[in-house]
Amino acid sequence: MMTTHTAIIEHIIGHTAVLTLNNPPANTWTADSLQLLKQIIIKLNQNNDIYALVITGQGEKFFSAGADLNLFADGDKGNAASMAKHFGEAFETLSAFRGVSIAAINGYTMGGGLEVALACDLRIAEEQAQMALPEATVGLLPCAGGTQNLTALVGEGWAKRMILCGERIGAAKAEKIGLVEEVVEKGQVLDAAVALAAKVAKQSPSSVSLCKTLIQAGRTMPRTQALPLERELFVGLFDTEDQAEGVNAFLQKRPANWRNR
């Protein structure tokens, strides 16, 4: 099943939605494509057959170069506020996706392009990929989660090198500092991401959703609150069909038939 939108191509593979950024030549973001991303993710959240999503870029050169700087050339603060709002809403909706999100980084990944990858749960990059947050180079700053999500992944030192010094890094360095979890050969990233997403389908989607919530709770919640919540959500799983199915499938030595409910 494939659905083509103006700037995002949606393709369903099993329990995975593959979203391809499709705004040549550099797969830049617009207000419309950001709102479209938000709408697609809201729709996927309501589809019990979708357990994971993969985001990649159309073509061989760019994952995404971020926002089109022509949008900010006139210095209009109202336009800047509107775009910042669209970026924030889209990428925060992505971060809150109930399943597992994977960025399949297939080329240059700059500014808002890197920020959408940072909003995903996992990142796989092709060996030739280049990543940067160069906003300060053009008198701007990363306003779509970049300052916070990059720092959470790689620590203040490398976040400051990339944001304050404008340092661009390749895939090997990105893996070394924890910005991406895996590097693959050119042309292989989409297959690798879809294969990783397929592993998610073997897990209980009910469990995955709650585990993701707990892992991300560590960004804002003290451990003294997170640990009791962990136990509370564990017990809550016993209200789901997936819990009984998972345990009984294991005891009966058969694959589980997840219902996501």
C-alpha cells in the first residue's frame, strides 16, 4: 500500500510505515509538510496494525537539508514564530509516537533535517552521510528540539561543538559519539531500518508503548517518581489482551498474535 502526498510518500510494509521526505532537491521542510507529518503520525497512532515507522529521504544525496532559508530572508518575526510552531508541533508529535520511530539517514542531514532524526527513537546512517546543526552560521538557532535532543544524546561537549562551532560530522564520528546507533553501506540504510522495525513487530506493542514512555520519562522525571511508575505500568499491562497472549504464547511455544489492545 502506498499513499503519495505533496511532500511525504507513505508506504506500509507489514506493521511498519515508511515515510519518505519528497521535496527535491534537498527534501527541505515547509509549513505544509510539517503539518502533514503531524497529521500522518496522529493517523498512525490510531492504526493498531502499525508498530513502527521509518523516516528517510527521497534520492541519494539528501536525507533533509532542513528549512528553506528563503522562508526567513525577509526577517518577518510573525513568519518565524509560525514556522517555529510548526516545527515544534510536528517533531514533538513524532517524539510521542506510541511505537518505535527510526531515522534512515541516507545523505546530507542538516538543521531541521537532523532535528527530525533527533526526534526519532533510533537513527541508522549510511557511511557517506553528513550531519550538522548550522543554524548559528546563518544567524539562527535550532528551534525544533535540536539544542535539547542533541545534548541528551551526545552530551554538552559535542552538542556545543556542533551547534556553537558549526562542526559538521560524518557517519563514523556520529556513531562514535552516540548520535547514531549504526552505520551501513551506501544504499543499505532503508533495508536496515525496515529490518530493525520488523524486530519491533515481535514485541508486544502494548509493552513497547509503555516502555518507551518510561524511558523518555527520564528526561524530566526524577527516578524516585519513575521507579514507582514503572511498577504501576507493569501491573496495568494485565488489563490488556497482549499480556495474556504473550505469556501464553511463550508457554505454548508458539508465536504471539498481537492485537495492540
